[in-house]
Amino acid sequence: MLNPTKPFFSIPSFLRALIQIGKSFFVTSSSAFTFPCQLNRLADLEIDLLKNAEIGGVILDLDNTIVSEDDRYISPGAEAWIKQAKLQGFQFFILSNGKREYRAKAWSNHLDIPIINPARKPFPFAFRQALKSMQLQPKQVVVIGDSRHTDILGAWLVGCPSIQVATLPHPFRWWEKLFGKRVQTPYPCGHELWDNDFFCEV
Ligand SMILES: [Mg+2]
């Protein structure tokens, strides 16, 4: 029975409901596929699962997915995973919203993967450009990144399946301190973490 002293509808409950709907929508966007939609790190993904799902390409985020944006940490096993996936015939593309173009280019050269920077995710233009370059359909390309509001939303907008990884530790911006946990999954405490030894010279 409704309590007449309490409003039937409140703004916080509405916002909570919206966040829940958004979360379930974007996080389970790849539920039709046989690979997980959330992982701690890239190297936890079994390449065979992508093969079985007839995936031929991977669009990667750079910052806090492969390397922390302050260049302190690298995702454990990520480089070896990329090399292995390339050997098995997967195509790669990096879409980065990073503001330091020289750094994005250096990582693109280091990993030998083409990049679009700034990619202005979640807008679909760069995703479409990457799909065109790989000559693959959206359902054949998985987007892997740490942020729901850029990587996962962008993937959904173009019809690609997506996998969200935990965000590598990095200095948090003001908005990440306030809303970070809504859009990113913190890297688990005590989980293996590698120091990055590839630094970009200006
Ligand atoms: Mg990122």
C-alpha cells in the first residue's frame, strides 16, 4: 500500500534505477557471445573463446586498459597476449581519447597496432573508421576497454560486442573520485601488477 506521507517517486531512486538499467544494458551487451563481458585484465581472456565466437578483430583502449595513463603500470601479460592473438590472425586497432598525441603514437609503434587519437569515444566515427580499416562487420570485432561511458557505450552504439576490464591504478581526476566507480571497475587490491619499462620520449 502506498504511504501518503512518502512521495511515490523520488529523484535519487529514479537516478538509481537509471544507473541500474544502464549498467545491466551496457555490461551485458555481449551476453549473447561465449566470452565474458567483464574481466580483471586483457590477458585473462582466452583467445580461443574469441575464435569460437567468430571474432576476427579487436579494438583496444590504451589508457588504463593496456598501460596506466601515468605510464607507471602495464597490464600484466598484455603485450604477450596481443602478440599471441596476432599470430592467430586477429587484427587490432587502438582507439584512444588520450590528450598526448606523441605518447599515443609511441604506444602504437611499440605495439605495432594502428591507432586513432583522439578517438572521441563514445562517438561512433572512430569505431566505424577502425571497422572499415579492418574490413570486418561490427559483430566480428570485440571492443576491450576499462570505461563504460566511452569504450562500452561506443561499442554498443556501433553494434560491437564489448569486454570491460578493471581500470589500472592511476592518479584519479576529480570526476573519477566522484563517479569513477559508476563507470569503471577498480583494479583488485593485491592483484598482480607490472611496472612499465617502456617510456615515451618527447
Ligand atoms: Mg581507458
